Amino acid sequence: MLLTFILLGVVLALASIFYLNVYSYWARKGIPYETPLPLVGNMKGIGSKYHFRDINQRIYDQFKGKTPLAGMFTFLQRTVVIMDLDLIKQVLIKDFNYFQDRGAFNNPRDDPLTGHLFSLEGEEWRAMRQKLTPVFTSGKIKQMSEIVVKVGDLLVDSMDKTVKTAKVDHGDVEIKDICARFTTDVIGSCAFGLECNSLQDPNAEFRAKGRMIFERRRHPKLIQAFLFTNAKLAKKLRMKIFPDDVTEFFMSAVRNTVDYRLKNNIKRNDFIDQLIELRAENEEAAGKGNGIDLSKGLTLEQMAAQAFVFFVAGFETSSSTMSFCLYELALNQDIQKRVREEIEKVLSNTEGGEITYDALAEMTYLDQVLAETLRKYPILPLLTRETNREYKVPNTSFILDKDTRVSIPVHNIHHDPEIYPQPEKFDPSRFEPEAVNIRHPMAYLPFGDGPRNCIGLRFGKIQSKIGLAVLLRRFKFGVSKRTEIPLILGLRSFTLATENGIHLKVESI
């Protein structure tokens, strides 16, 4: 019995020392911080009572105006939240070399789909970014927009059938699902060269796999949290994040498409064509587990990883943005009317009223509406960076050690009433050129900024604008009996999502 008490005492003493050593970090650094709790740090209630945006809001309200940054703990991981817009500019742009990496999990050796541009680090990221930048030029986006317009025609047909069926339910339509099917078909076509047919069949395989990425995890929540907060250790342990069947599905999709196009000399001017041009002549470029060497081109695994992240980022973010936009237009009929009038005016000058890349560029009010949607509903609640060496914070005595996670609270900045008066009001005039010019450039970050901003932002905007344009020409969106005002936002997904979908009344024009 005595030995049991002694062992218990030793365990408690070691736990106390560990707790004090870890959670006294910010106090030792002299950086203002919110007091953490054992093990959970400052993340108490995450996913059940709070979302990341809620936890960041608490930090933001507590420290904004008092200090440019504040310390917290993402479970056991030290994290600094930056609230000062000038310092955010330093981190994302001016001092980018200190903050090149996101600290995201990647393990291309064992989990090939994680070897994509979003999560790669150091020279591997720099080399991949350099390879892929020419893929997203305005000329290449213009070519791909033709594919998107064709899928847009299918979106109109699908919505028309849905509206006719929905008449028995007073015209109520769940908007997010049909928008997600549209973007799934777009990205499936552009990134994988496949006719996914999810607009015709909601249960199509590509749509099912797309949902699976977000809804079915390889690991339980505790291990997911470990992967999120200990990415480098998880990589050393050779852990994986994606279920094997998901990996095999996307690998096979790319492999089959590449083989078919090479064998039959087929070109479609889409994303997969660009990847084929970057491919390696053989698999020696893989580096055999010793890092990624892109000097000889992309391997099949690397091509699949880029196509995969293009799919994940492209279908989820754009479909959510379109859904939130249509929701706000349903609540603001005057804005919806003005957008529709602009679309009709611009397209009256194109041959056959067809939507073209150049015509979309003339829809400036639609641009403002889209920008205000992304302001009010940023899909990523925060941006993360990680220090790759010691960093002296300008105009302070603060020093950030190597491997410190940096969090930039995008959602909270976008809802700051000192930056955007009445932040819950949907007001596209915030993005008139005069208003944009007098606002701090870091006050709007839906796509990040600096060298590590979203490489596909122009494609994402074009995809959303085409989807919105084809729908608003043919349909009027309003409030149904099932429309939530305000929307109930989910807590479990890292990206911005609703708890119960988005239901609107849709009528043919």
C-alpha cells in the first residue's frame, strides 16, 4: 500500500512538473497569454460547445488593442494569435522567410495524397509552387472556364428538375448539396478528366468519395488532434491521415486518366493536362522516401496529390461560398435584383448570351457580392504558419522560438466592428474600390496573402461566379419555411459549415 502511494505521488509530481514546464512557457517568454487548463490548454469545449472561431474570438476580444499578439495552447502545442494587422503583414509577406511553413501534416512516403502544395514545407514546397504556378495563369484559367460553363448548363437542368419536384414542399430546396454536386463535377472534370455525373446522380461515386473526405476519418478524434498538433512527430511515426480506400480511389482516377490520355493523345486544356506536361519520364523523381526531388518532373503520386488537393479545396470552398451567397441574396432581394440585372446586361453583349471569361470580368457588382460573402463567411476560420527559426517581433521585446505555431484569426478580423461596421450586415458596398483602398490590406484574408496564398484563388472565383450567374439568370431565391435566420453554424468541421444545410425557396423565372 505504501509503495502504491509513493508511486502515485511520483506520478503526480512528474505530471505537475510537466504541466508547469509546458504551460508556463508564455509567462517565461514575457508574452501576454490566456491561462490554459491541463491537457486541453485553451481548447476546452472544442467541437462540442465551441468552434475555432469562438476560441479565437475570446482571445481576440481579450487582447486586441493591448498587445499585437497573445499566447495560448492548442492542447499542448504553443500557439501565438496575432491581432495586429501590421504584424500580420510582416508574417505573411515581409518576413515570410521566417514563416514559410504551415505546420500541417504531410507524409508523402506512406500517405501519398498528403504530398500536396498546401502541406509541403521548405524547399519541397518552394519547388512544387514554382512548378504549379504556370498552371494557374489567367490564360490557363480562361481555357478551363469553358469546361466550367458546360457543367453550368447541367447545373441549370438539375436545378430545374429539383424545383419542379420541390413544388410539393412550397419550393424548398437544400442549396448546399446541389452546389456541391456542381463543384464536384467541375473539379472532377478539370482535375481528373472524368464525367462525374453527380448533378444527375446525387449518389455518384465521386460525390460519395468527396463527402467521405470530410465525414469519415481514418482515426478517432484523439488521434486526429495528435496529428493536427504534432505533425512532425506523426510523420516520423509514419502515420497516415486518409483511409486506404480513399487514397486508392484518387490514385486510380489519376493513373487511369493519365494512361488513357497518353495512349490516345488526348488534350482537354484542363488541370490534368497541365500535370501531364510536368510529369517525370520515370519514377526516379520520387526520391525513394528521402524527400521530394522535382528536378525530373512529377511522379504519378505527386500528380495525384496535387489533383486531390485541387479537388478538396475547389469543391468544398466554392460550393460553400455559392451557398452562403445565395442565402444572403435570398434575404436581400434588392441586392439579388441588382446582381441579376448586371448579369443580364453584360451577357446581352455576348454572342448568343453565352457566359465567357471576359464577360465575367465585367460583372463588377457580382465581384463585390462574392467578396462580401467571403468576408462574412470565410471558409477557413484562421490561417496557420510556423516559425522555422527564432523571430524577433518588430517594435516589441518579444521573441518567438523556432517551431512556434502562429494563428491569424481571419473570421474574427472579418467580423471586427472597428474594421467592418455592423459586421453581421451583408453589404457589398464594402468592396467598392474607394472603400477597399482606405482599408488595411490585411483586413481581408479569405485566400491568405503573400507567397503562400491560395494558388487556385482565381479558379475558385471563376467557378463560383459561373455557378451563381447561371442560377441567377434562371431562378429567383427567397426564404422558405425551413430557412434558418440566422444560420446555425456547425462546430465539428474545421471549415465553415452549417449544422442543417441551407434551405431556400427557389422559383423559375
